[in-house]
Amino acid sequence: MRNIGKTCGGSEEVTHKLTSKERREEFISKKEEEKKEKKKCIVPGMLCSSLFPAIIGSTFPGSLYLEQTLNFKNKVFVGDKVTARLVLTQLDGRRAKFQTQCFKQNDDDGDGDNRVVVIEGVARALIR
């Protein structure tokens, strides 16, 4: 089992601004400004899922990433801390199958387990 963590921000915020349809500040009314402050920027799920091949590549240098399935469970916002986890579930020669999960910290509840699954799936790689 391997984990890697990342706090979403910086370049993710730039990505959001480049891909969103937000208007220039001088044309936004006061009401729209208030709404904008309440709305958080969502980090693209594919950006979070890019942590999975990063783990495989750093653990097994020279490996070939073959396939990935993703199920998006929850949103990730700019500023959220995410942790990606890979668990080797099958090894047939050089062909490996991994269970993939990505979690974020949830500060809303006080039950002690503050992780929320944001992505689940399977990855396959040809490892060296």
C-alpha cells in the first residue's frame, strides 16, 4: 500500500479561472459578488486522479500505466488536502492490478474519522 498527499491550490486555481466562464470583476454586480464569495472553486477530478500514476511511477520506475477506471464520489475544492492510496490486489508476472482511492479531509463532523472518499477505482500497470 502506498499513499501520496497534496493540498489543492495554486495551479488548480489558475486552471479553474482559465476554464470557467467568470466575467471580469468590473462587470459583476454587488449581489453577484456576494454569491461568488460563498461559492468555492471545484478542483477537476482528473487532476486528483493524476496522483495514482504518480505513485506507480515513483514506486516502480519505468512502469507502463495501462488502464484506469474512476468513480467520482465527492467534490474536491481548492484548499482541500487530498490523499491518494494504491493497494496491490493482483500480480501476474509483470502485470499488476491496484485498488485506487482518493480521500479528502472533512472538517464538518466531529466523529473522529474525518476522511471522505472522493475517487475510487482500479488501475492496471506493467511493472518493472
